[in-house]
Amino acid sequence: MASGPATNTVNHRPSRRLAIALLPLLAAVASLPTLAAPLKIKAPAVPEIDWKPCFDSFDDLLCATVQVPLDYRKPSGAKTELSVARLLAADPKNKIGTLFLNPGGPGASGVDLVFNGFGDYLNEVLLGRFDIVGWDPRGTGESTPIRCWNSDDARDSYFEGLSTFPYRANQEKDYFARYRNIAYRCAAGKQPIVKHMSTADVARDLDLLRQAVGDERLNYLGYSYGSFIGNTYANLYPKKVRAMVIDGVLDPKLWSSGWQIRADRSSTAEVLEEFFHQCDLAGPDCYLSGPDGSKARFDAILAVGRRQTIVIGEGDDTFEYAYDELVGDAISAMYTPEIWPSYADFLDLLAIAMQGDKSASKQALVRHRAIQQKLRDAGPVQRSFYDNSLEAYFGNHCADAAYPSGFNWYSAISKYADAGSFIGPSWWWNNAACAAWPTARNRYTGPWKTSTANPVLVVGNYYDPATNYAGAVATNHQLRNSRLLTYAGWGHTAAYSGRSVCTDDYVTAYLLDGDLPAPGTVCPAAANPFVYAKTRAKAGKAVPMPMVGLPTLRPQRQR
């Protein structure tokens, strides 16, 4: 997950006195009683899955559409459809069961994750002992989707002229009004799924899928927002857990209460500080470093960008690099330490260009475009002709968490976010879409303290820009018999990312045999990203790129 929509794709995402004034409110939120008890329902019928080959040439890759209750209060009533894909276990004679995957979001496709090679990779790593299943959570992708625009062009037109977040006071009201209105746009279509997209219902769907594939207990690997699905499932169905790995972990209390900003206001900036630290340690291997340090050079760029739009390029080929885009790029880069050397090179060229060097300005634009393309290439190829991940994000998160409805609250909390770091407001303002979006009747907001039939493995990075380490620690404390595995490095998520063999080995042993790392286990960080990149370059090799915020992207099957 990112714990929010991608900041650089919004066109498709205090003062001391005010901070002090908010403290009583924050303390009150932290101590609120749970709001929604587990829904007591009559058990719905277990659906049958009619698996068929997804493609003519791959009979081990199977697809299906599964019908589940739209409203679990009415389990025999209307249905909604889930898109599901399964890669068959390579060693069926020794099969343990089915491993379900979720890549986060909310709004990301588990089917796309399997299609893009991660299923093949897991089949190999886990010795062919699991069927690998990805599904598109309700409202997402090829499952009965939530749609608030008729086309990409219509959606882009809706956001035209709007910054990715309001960084000037005079931008706030228009931004708030435009985002708040998304709820009315989505409701106007009278789509039944709009009222039934809570994570609790996603977890209920997952339990039906578990039963449908014939597993007595669940095996699950969830990343980012997928950790919240796992956490919710564990608390709703604690006796049904065989093995559950949650990586890039959200604190469920913060996420479900609408106060994720308490973590987001500073988490990305803390990783950015580590970016500067590693850059300065690398010295000449990081072009952004200098006599005054890399942070000083970045701060100078930031200060100019806050005052005016920076133009890069040459002649007719130029790009207006606004402050919100500068912040969005910083967030995107912090997800992926593999991109840090290229990002530092770009910032170095940008700093030189701002001194009037036209050649550097031209090179900066070329480098910026190359980075954006590299990040796009690292993402999964989508099957859908229309990407509804933005609507799916709001449809799910706004259903789960209650947010304030008035503009003054959003403006005030933005100042609280800004007091955490200059990146804080960027995370906060997207939530304005929830200002008019009703929470779901079927949502689950706790309690989060349970003991599962088998321990959950919680994986957290010291420097994760989207789901900070504190979320993993909090979850480890809340899930009473869970075990925390720490990766001492950088980036969003760790397991099977190509960053830590140590982490991968522990996760694999746990999934296969239930073996847990010793309490307090910390896997060491990978090599300094800047030094590593230069070493690879000297050897004529590129740095392997993981999927952005997700596990490593493996080569696609040719179809």
C-alpha cells in the first residue's frame, strides 16, 4: 500500500499555537472506544469456483469470477463479483494449501500481481507447495468495479488545473470542494457496490474464498494496505489463520479512525533524512553531496520551488516543475531506494540549472523523464481498459474511516500535518474525498487485540515512507501472539523485494513450516544504494528494479 493514492498521479490522489490546540483532540481520538462490533451474520453459502485457463497457452494459470454477498447482513440477497486468478502449485503432491496475495492500495489488483510474474516467483521460492491466488478486492479492477467517471479523459478533465495538494492557502477551498464532490459523483451513479466496500467485507470475501478452495485455515501474504486486510481478517477469524505475513504494516487503530496522518505527517520525511545521510556517506558516489551536505542543496531547491515554479528544459521542450510535483517526486523516490541514485543525479542537475546553466537544465529534464519512465515500467501491467484505482481507494478507505466534513477541520489538520514535515499536507489533503462519503454499516474498527490460532508474522522496515516502522510495532503489540521481523533498511515493504535475503529466508521458512524468527530479530540493511549503484555500473550491470511499493517485478509471460 501505499497508505494513500500515488501522490504523483492525482489527476487520476501549525503554527505552534494550532498544534497545541489540536493535542486534546488527538488524545481523545487515541482513547476512543471501538465503534463497530463484529457483524453477526448467518453464514453465507460457500461459492463454487469454475476455474478456466486465463490464456490458451498457460493451463496452469487459471481465472474465475466468484459471486459473494453484496451485503453480508443479507447473505442470501444480491451478489457482487470478484475476479480471481490462481497459479497451480508446481508440486501438487506436497501441496500445503493456497496462498492468497494482496498488493495494497487500497485499489491495487491482486490478479495483476499474479499475472505480472510474482506468482511464478513465489511458486519457485516456496518449492511449488502452494497454489498462488490473487484477487481483486470488491470494487477494484475486474471485480464489480466502482466507477465515478466514464473514461480516463473525463477523470483527468475533472482534476484539470488542480494541484496535487494545496500548498498555498488560496488553493485550499477549491481543492476541498473538488475532492469532497467526488463522493456525490460516485453516489449519483447509484452503484450498489458504493455502500459495500469496507475492509471488513473484503475480509469476509477472503474467508469465503478460503473455504471455496478447500483450505481449513488461511495462508496469506499482504503488503501495505494488504496488512490492514490481514489484520482485519485475523481479528474477525482468529481461529482460521494458518500462516499470515503482513509487510509494510499500517497501525489499524490509526487507519480505521481516520488518523493515519499522525504517522504520515513525518514518516516520509524521516526516510528523506536517511536518503541525505546515505548520500553524504557515499561522497563522490552521490552527485547531490557537497561541502554543505546534500540536505542543504535540497532545501535550497525546495525554498525556491515554494516561491515560484521552476522551469527545466531548453527551447520549446520545457517543463514547469511546480512545488507540489517536487514534493510528489520526493515521496515516490523514497518508496524505492533503487531509484535514489538517479533521483540524486536529477536533484544535482536541478540545483546547477537553477544557477543559470542551460545545459544542466536540459539534462535535468531528460533525467526527470527517465526516472518517471523507470517507475512506470516497474509497475504491473493492468488488464483493465479503465484504471479505477482512484475510486477504489476512496470507496474502500472512506467506508472504513470517519473523517470530518467541514473545510475548517481540513485546513486546521493540514497545519498540524505541516508541523510534522513539509511532506505532511500532501498525505492529508487526499482525504478530503471522504468529507461527504458515508462510512459503511459493515465496517470493523476493532478491537484489534486477539490471539490467532497460529502466530502472525509482522514485517516492518526501519525506513518505510508510507507505512512507518511504528505501525509494525503497534500491530505486533496488538496481535498478542504475533512475531515482529525487522528489516533495518529502506523502501516500502521488504519481503521478496530483492532487498534482503535474510528477510526472504525467514518469511519462506514461516510460510512453509511455521518457523518463526527469534524475538527481536533484525535483518541488516542492504548496501548503501549510491555505492551499490556505482559498483553495478562499473560492472556494466543495472540495479534491479522492484515493483514500486510492491514485491519484485518478475519477467512477464509472453502472451
